[in-house]
Amino acid sequence: MQTMSIRAMHDVAYERGEEFDPALIGDVPTMAAELSLGHQAGLPIEAPSPYDRRRRWARERRRALDGVPEWLEAADLVEPLVGVHGEIV
């Protein structure tokens, strides 16, 4: 393991929300053990971008409008024929 510079240790302490004092570096093995756990950390979860939100909204809207309502019949889409089956022309 490489030896960390004072600046790097200051940055790590700042990220952890701790005050860093180089004169009080006495528990180096414990600090090294805690820092070695950093490779197990996952990536932070970010909120979806506006583009992704808009795409998801459009996809859900298309899915909702994709189905045919139960009350709609094929006869509703075609004009009735005049003159067929005894109708007056």
C-alpha cells in the first residue's frame, strides 16, 4: 500500500466529515483498515436525468394508449352501407 500524502489524508478526512490534524496521526493501522474498505463501496445512485424522465413518461403514455378500449367495435370505424339489406337508398 502506498503511503498517503498529508494532502490526501486531509481530503479523506474532509470527505468523512472529520477534522484532520497531522500531529495526531497515531492510529494509522486503523485508518488504513477503514480506508481499505472503500473498494467495496458501490457507485452513488443518481436521479434520472430530464431526458430519461421524459423518455420513461413517453413510454408509459404509449403503453397506456396502446390498448383498444372494450367498448370500441369494428362497426364504429366503418360507415354503414346504404342500400344493403332492404335499406332505402
